[in-house]
Amino acid sequence: MVHHPFRQRLSRRQLLGAATLTAAGGWLCEGAHPLTSIARAADHPALGTYPAGSTGSSVFIGITVPRTGTYAVQGEDELKGYQLAVEHINTGHDLIKKISPKTSKGILGKELKFGVADSEAKPNTAVQEQSRFISENKAVLITGSTSSAVAVALNKLAQREKVLYVAGISGSNDTTGKDCVRYGFRQCFYGQTAAAAIGPVIVKSLGKNKKAAYLTPDYTYGHTVQHSMEDYLNKNAGWTTVTNQVAPLGAPDYSSYLLNVANSGAEVLLNVNWGHDAVLSIQQAKQFGILDKMQLVVPYQTPFLAREVGSGLLAGVYAATDFWWTLEDKYPLAKTFVEAFDKKYGYKPEWGANNAYMEFALWADAVENAGSFYPPDVIKSYEAGRKLQSTVGEVYFRPEDHQLVRPVIIVRGKKPGDMKNKEDFYDVVEIIPGEGLMQKPDAFGCSLGSYT
Amino acid sequence: MNWANLLAQMFNGLVLGALLALISAGLTIIYGTLGVLNLAHGAMFMLGGYAGYVAYAYTQSFLVALIAGAVFVLLVGLAMERSIIRFFYQRPAEDQILVTFGLAICFVEIVRYAFGSLSKTVPPPPWAMGITSLGFLFYPTYRLLVVGIVIAALLALYLLLYRTRIGMIVRAGIEDSGMVDALGINVYRVFMLVFGIGAMAAGFAGIVNAPVVSLTPDVGESILVQSFVVVVIGGVGSFPGAVLGGLIAGEIISITSMLNPAYAYVMLFAVMTLVLVVRPQGLLGIQGRE
């Protein structure tokens, strides 16, 4: 409702064509990979962009991230993760080889190229741009989302066009739940999983029988995460919800919602908002004196949140997240990743970038193991459930709902005085293994659909 | 029904409405006088905020930031009118919409290129930080100050429009610019001024609002849509209409949020639709005016 009426028709960054990372020359011809893939091409009928998208010396990936609007900052971070992964895959970087052991250079000997378009975090824009990448560039993979509404829409496009889709940032229970598809895969966890991970931590620190207020963005991610949190806290710790303030994505002001929160008698404020919405609502909650009276909890952490809200507003605040850079102390692969990213971009990667990098690395592993770009072969390779090393330890995809089983990281905001450097915003308080935490694959009604 | 909350929300609606009134006043006098639907108005709001942010970064003075925000956007408005907009007065409305929309994209992307997408904050003056108790609610002190500043700005605009010779010409131009031209008044020079002042109103609102929100290059986008709604409700080209429309819009958002928060912004459009059905010229608009 609050979006610009003309934006729908005039997409802002239509172009941004193929941005190719320079790869070392001469290696494309080496090895027998191209020959084997041509040989295999003969075995399979044409499907989606196969074989047209993978007959040349390179393959194309369509990336849509929001570069404008409420989620622009997170979209840019995500894009950097993708770019680093492409560079590492094309040059055969050690980090990629540790995640995807069969990778040498490129994927099946083919160089990766990609195009980027601005999704504006809007499903229809993302679908339009990706359709173009599929029809014009014969993309073998589409990716990118910083909104579950986009992820769900691209899931459907992927299934219809028979082109693989790996979701970017998407925390909704629907993405690999009721809206799951055979052609879609997700790395970051369910909102339900975040709730199951952070719930016990919150109850332990804040106690039982609390009155809770929620700030919820009005779309699939917001509703499912809010519902999962409420479900956990009310059932397991006797919490009550005194108010749930649902606001549109990109609301310009939160004062009226915050007044309702202030008057609700709540003791804890659970802020499900994401992106700039999270920044603005937390800053304004401070202005209204709410943070002095209520404990703030962030069920699903937003990249850059601590940098943006500033002045120690997140000190003592618990949040569930996919990745935080100080995990480098625990995981060697995380250390390599953080160092490579910091060197290239000049800041410590946030979880959106980490998520994006891992998406491509895991896809590289799936394709190398399939030995072909033929989509059903790649999907079956994903579904084989190989245990892989990642930047957060061992992970694997569940064949039933295409969800990665991975740990959830619980962080707590540091006081400004306790920060060891300017990017040391959080303490990692717990790393909770995904196994046992994640609900059963059919809990949200996932039915994957057909391979062809 | 929680009466304390209702009172708090009604007050908050007033504060939200005051700011919308100022932005919309700028939009409506430009459209009323020049007939140009300025889709770059939201970008003016954003530019005011960023100009103020830069001024604050250099001087640490909020007052300087306020002045810089307003003056910078006034200059941008004048330059825009002289270099581009004036060539579009005689062209079809679609061309005007496209050119101002295009300019808005340019401004937003230039700012994004220069400052990045990470949000920027401008702190309020130290004495206006914190919270004030109004008896029935606790309210951020700076937001109270915003109301005062906006009332002063609206009053200044009112005096300019209704108590000066130039204001008389502007109002006459709104009614019938052809006739004003025929009377030997250089309408186009007035047009340039009106465009600058209209833009300045948005820019000034942008810097006044900066400590309340955190600035991003997209901050003007939703404001633009809302100010269009305000202008339609109040009556296109009507200065008092913009003020009334702004206050109504603020109250709608606040009070609806109390009953059902998810519908707060939707309701705004529902009321606009209702006004268009019952009174197409807007509450204080005059029938037949272009």
C-alpha cells in the first residue's frame, strides 16, 4: 500500500547485464568435463533451460536481490556473498573445495556467469526479472530473496519453468513448508526453528508467565515467525500475548503502533520486523521510552541491525541468527570465509552474505556429484543427503522438504564498552544443533511436486 | 475501549498529520499554480533530510541543519524549474509525470551512490531529547517540537500566500493563470518561485523529520504516496485543504492502528476513495478547478 504507484510498471534497475568475474584464462578446455556433459546431454530430454543453458563454455545464474527500498542494505550484502562465491568457484579457491570436494575450477568445467536485477523486495518484480534471465540468458540456476514473499513466488516460478531455485534470505515457515517445491532449496532455517532455538534461551533469561507484545511485518515471514514464537512461549512458558502490532512492509513511522505497545502493559517486546523496518521501529521504541520499560527480543536477526540502530540499543538483546563473524573462533571454514570477505569488501560479512556464499557452494557440490546440469539429476543429488562441511560445521539437506539441517546461532548484543573492535556487536551465547531442533518435514504441509 | 490510549492516539495523529500537512501544502501549491504533478516531491523531502545531515555533520548544530535542509532544496527546486520543468508546462500531463518521476529516480540514486543505503541519523538538539509527560501519555520531546516547528512553517506559508502581493498572484494563478498572464503579470517568474517554495516545504519537512526516522535514500517514497492522498482528500490546489487533509490522514492512521493495526495504512486509501465518490473535488476543493 505504501509503495510507489508507478514503480510496479517501471522497474528501476532493468539492466545490469551480465557481470562476469574474470577467471584465469585457458583452463576451460582442460579435463574431460565438457565432453562428459555433452555426452550426458544426449541421454536426457530437453527440460527447462537444459540442455540449452549448459552447452557452452559457461553457465548463467540469475540473481535478484533488493537494491532499493526497505531491504536494500541486506540485499547488497547478500549480493556480495554471491559474487565472492562465483569468484571462488571459478578460480577453484580452497574454501570452496572444502565444502564441495569435487570442485576444481568452475562447475563441471564451466565458468559461472551471472546477471543481477533489483527485485525491490517485490514478488512480481522478482518473477519478471528472473523470467527474463531464464528466457534470454538460459539461466541454469536462479537465486536471491531478502523477503519470503519473493522466495515463495520464485519457488513457484522455478517449479513451472523447471529451473533450480535456491532461496536467499527467507525465514518464513512457508518457503520449505506449505509452498515448498521440488525445484527449490533453502539454506537458512524455518521461523519455527528459530523460535524453538531462541525460546528456551529467552525463558531462561526472562522467566515464565510474561506478557508479550509483538511488532510484526504484514507478510508471510512476519506472520509465520510471530506465530511460531507465540506458540512456543505461550505453550511452554505460560506467556500471554497482550498485543500484536501488524505493520506494512516499509512503514514510514511506527509511533501509532508503539503507543499501542506502550499502553498494552507488556513486559517484553518481540520485534519480528526486518531490514530498515527493524532499525526504525527499534529506534522509535527508544524515543518513546519503551525500551526502558520492556525487554527487547529479536527473534530473527537482521544483518547490519546493530551497526544501524547504534548507541548500545541492542545491549543484552537476544537474537537468533544464521551466522555471526566471531564464529571464526570455532569453525576453521568460517575463519577462511570471514577473512576472504573482509579482504575483498572491507567489512565483516553479515549472515545474508554468508548464506548466499553457502548456497552457491552447496549447489556446486550438488551439480558436481550429479555430473550433469540436468535438473532432476541435480535435485536427486541434493536429495541424497550428503553430509557436508560448512562455515557452521556439518550440514545436510533433508530430501522431504529441501531444507538444510543446520545449527541456529543465538547471539546477545554487547554493551558498547565491551566491544573489542568496531564490528564486535554480539556475543555468541549458544550454537544449537539443527537436528532435533527442527520440526518434522511434514509439519507445515510440504508436498514437493514432480521432477519433470 | 482504552480511553487513555484513544487520547494518546488522537494526539499522535495530530503530530503525524502536522508533518503531512506541510509536505502536502508544498505539493498542492505547485500543482494548483503550475498544473505540474511533481512526482519528485518525495525526493525533495529526502534531499532536505540528507542536506541537513551533511550540515549537521560539519557544524554539529541542529539549527544550521534545519536552515541548510530548507535552503538547499529551495535551490534545487529553482534549478529544476529553470533547467527542466519550465519546458514541460505546455506539454501533456503524462510527460510531466514522467519527467518528474525520472528526476526522482536520479536524485534517489545519486544520494544512494554518495551515501550508501545504510541509514543515517540526525540527532535532535540536546535539550529536545528524552520524553515529556503530558499527563495522559509520555511523548518524545522532539516530536512535540516538530509540531511547533511545523505550525510556524505553515503559518509562514499562510502569510506568504494570503498577505503578500506575490501570494495574491499565486492564488489568482491557481484560479486562472491565463487571466493573470493577460493582466500583464509575468506568470512564469511567479511559477519559478512557487516551484522553489513548494519544493522547500518538502525539504524543510525532510530535515525536521530526520531525527524522528533514520534517513535512507528511499525515505521519500512512502511520504510521496501519503501526501498525494492528503491532497486528494483536502482538495487539489487548496492550501487549507492540504492542512485539513494532513490532519485527517494522521488521525486515520493513528486511530485505525488502535482498532486493527494491519489496516492503518489501508484505511487511508479507503477514506480517499470515499471522498472521491462523495465529493470528487476534495473536502475544500472547488469544483471545476483544474
